[in-house]
Amino acid sequence: MELLKRTPSLPKHTERVLQFGEGNFLRGFVDWMIDRLNKENGGDYGVVVAQPLPQGLSDTINAQDGLYTLYLRGLLDGKATEETRVVDCVTRCINPYDQTDEFFACALNPDLRFIVSNTTEAGIEYRQGDRADDFNGTTFPGRLAMFMKKRFDAGLKGFVLLPCELIDKNGDNLKECVLKYASDWGYGDAFIKWVNEENHFTNTLVDRIVTGYPRDTAAEMENSYGYRDNVIDTAEIFHLWVIEGDKKYAEEIPFHNIGLNVLWTDDVTPYKKRKVRILNGAHTMSVLAARLMGLETVGEMMNDADTYKFVHDGIFEEIIPTLDLPKEELCAFANDVIERFKNPFIKHYLLSIALNSVSKFKVRVLPSIQEYIKRYGKEPKRLVFALAALIIFYRTDEANDDAEITAFMKTASAAEILKRADYWDEDLTYLLPSVEKYVAEMETKGVRGALKEIL
């Protein structure tokens, strides 16, 4: 069986996008969108990929001429849906640690317009003391500053930057780091002015579960495709990209023309809040009770009548009423979340989601409790029940958190736990009567019995 390779009838596209990151997520999210734009809207967007770490997939990707198979699978309007495509927008992958000159040559390409990145949450970092003559020894923003200086010196136009790292204000933070390096390295006021005025750093929110290389089924998939592919990628059907920036740039890369779920907005904050409160919050409010009931995966939780109702009603009756986006929009997103949780192709273990549940609860669920009480003058019973389930779960040996938190909560009373303002950013004693009631019911009736009482 031959390796997947580019044929003469499949020429490479013009390199208009520089992508820092060759991993599963960008290939299953951004590159998929660009591939669709090329094929469905007559686009000519080639992606040159820069490997962000010394070790990576550049040799493997180049051996296949940038081609790879993307397999999407999930529920769409309640029906199991699968889609396979060969993505051909990637032109090449550069390892800039070994191919530094080739990397910097990209800065001199007048067609290059967009810069995309996913260098993990730790990638957008400024380190004082990094040197302008030490490419390998600096951070991603440092290498980006060097790259942009080459561009500026050549007198070429700036970039639209679309960072996909999962940190708040990712574009603002990236720009701040670049400007700090520019100042440290004496790049001059003219360069700093060019960065500020000729480049557009966007804050973004990305949302798609990309499950990566399918080790268990790759051989079977290759047999059905009729070729070898060492970088098959898999992902769910759902996708969302919210970009905070001037909408005029959307016309330069018009994903909206083909109906992709890409939204340009003046403020990404409400969409981030929506995701954290509904998607992440629903996970955190439900998985501990479900695990205490003996369930193992999100799929099992959604197929259990009691836990499904707990999740569904928690989202629609207690979380959505605390958010300020249009209700139709919130409900549509929530229905997508429910469908994603029920995806039969993804085995998402409850214990994986349960990791560090105290800090997750503080960020994902507690704000909904606080806002619900503020707006309606009463407690959201399902979300408070979830806090009681958290206390019970941390008494088991399956709790996995900071050593101090795990040790303390294993034996502490509910009153002692709720008083820990260092855990919750406030004293939660006002929730104690309800929490103690739910804890007692779980201890006497079992978690399922107690759950049935509030459904």
C-alpha cells in the first residue's frame, strides 16, 4: 500500500498562512476550514507550517507532501454522522530549529497574510533576558518578534494574527510579549509603530474536540482508504471559532461564505463565558455525581435517564438563566453541547474530567450559583447538589487534586470546606444548610436516591 502523496493534478496553493503548530488540533480545526474554503469557495490559501518544538511531525508531514486524512464523526441533528476528506491546504512543514533560514524566508513572501498558532497555554510567554541572536533559546513570541522584524525590514505589509491558545485574551497577551521583546532587543520605535498599526492581533475562542491519530483503528481505516497515512487526524463534527476583531478582515478569509461556524465579534468575552458556564460547567456539575453512581464515561452518563435529566435541567433551568446572550442563541449552543456529550464515537472518561475539580468548580459552576441567587433570590438546587457531590467524591480514593486539597477534603466537614475562601475566593457558609442536607441524603439514600429527590 502506497503512502498518501500529492499528484500533478493536485498543485499546492499559494502560501498565505503561517501556522505555528503541526499538531492534531490545528490540522483538525483551522486547516480543515481552510481546505473547505479552497474547495467550496474557490480559495487559494496555502498553509506553511512551522514546528514549534525541536521534535515534531515535520518529516512525517513532508513525506506525504502536506496531505493527511481527516475523519469527522459525531451526532448531527441526532443522527450519527461521519465524514472523511483529504486535506490538501498544507504546502510544507518547516522545523525552524534546523531550517531557520527557510523559516525567515517566509517573512519575505508578500502573499503571506495570516499567522495562526497553537503552542499550548504555556507557549505565549515573555522571558526577560532572552537574546535576539538566540533563535532556539527564546519563546514562541520571541521567535515571532524576530520573524516580524524581518517582515518590517523588507517593507512589507503586516499580518492578521489568529492565536488559538486556550488562554484569556490570547491575542492581547501575544502582542504584549512581542512588544516587550522588541523593546528589549532595540528594534526601534518605527518597528513598534508598525507592529501596533499594521498588524491586527485578535483574541479568539476555539471549540472542537480533536481526538487525533486513531491508533486502534488506523490500519482498518487505511485499508478502506487504499493508502497509508501516518498522520490521520480525527475530530468531532461540532466546531466554533469566535474571533474578536475588525470584521473587515473576515472578507480576506471568508469562512462565512461556506456556512462555517466562525463568528467575528467586537467582544469574545460573552462567548467565552457561555462556553465555560454551559459546556465546561455542565461537565463539572455532573461528572462527580455520575462517577459516584458507578458510571465511567460521559456517554454512559448521557444514556442514564437520571443523570441525563440532571445535566439537561441544570443547563436549561439554572445555568442559561444566568447568562446575558439572546436565549435562542444560548439554547442552540446548549443543544449542541448535549449532542456533543452524547457523541457515541468519543469515550470521555469521567475521572479525566474530575481532575482538579475544586478549582474547576470555582471557575465553571460557582459563578452560575452566585448569579442565580443574585437574580432570583433562591439557590439553584442542582448546582448546589453538585457541590455536595464534590464533597462526597473527595472522600473517596479517586479524587485527584493538589495534595493539600485532597488531604484536607478527605476528612473535613462540609462546614470546614465551605469556609475555605482560599479554595472558593469567598466563604460559602451561606450554602451550608442545603449542602449538608444533600450530603446527608447521599449518605443515607445513596447518590442516585438523593439525585432522584431533586429531579
